[in-house]
Amino acid sequence: QVQLVESGGGLVQPGGSLRLSCAASGSIFSTNDMGWYRQRPGEQRELVATVSRGGNANYADSAKGRFTISRDNAKSTVYLQMNSLKPADTAVYYCHARRVPFPFLADGLGLWGQGTRVTVSS
């Protein structure tokens, strides 16, 4: 079953912007907190940003001041607006749903999307 559907990845130049989307089923969206993780080549999957069912947002240090996470409850969709992109942001970005606090490094809990690839290069 496909329960999290991601889109919006692609190739962008340094300093550019990109918006990622993650569409969830209504039941998943209403009963889980949502987040975005990323996995850079050769590295572990790490936290980027989270948004709770109540709308509270938190960010990893790498994302603060540049990325914004938001949710559209009517569409059961979570977004990640990515501005001032750097080559270090190049990674596969994953949507994540869970009911317990988000660890910095991904564990085996919750639901995951298939990932969408972001490449920042001139």
C-alpha cells in the first residue's frame, strides 16, 4: 500500500529554491506528527524538520533560517520549502510519519515515503 507520496525533487542551482510535497492518507495525517529527513551519499538518514499535529514546527541546525515546513490539513499534505540551497543539501529527502518524538538519526519506527532526490549543482 502506498501511504506517503512524495514529489518536488529535482536539479536546482546553488542559491535557488525548491518545494517538496508529501501527500498522506487522511487517517495517517490526523493521527501522526510529520517530518522530513534526508540522506546524503554515504551518510545516515538525518532529521531536517518536523511539524506536529498541533502545527508546532522544529528544525535541525542545517535547516534553520533557510527551510520552512508547513501542513495543509484539508489536503493531508506536508510541505518543505527550501530556500538558499547549497551543494551540501544534495540528498534524497524522505517524508516520515510517527507518533513518538523524532530522533535526529532515523530509526525503524513509523511510516516512510519512497524519497525524492534533490541535487544542488551549478
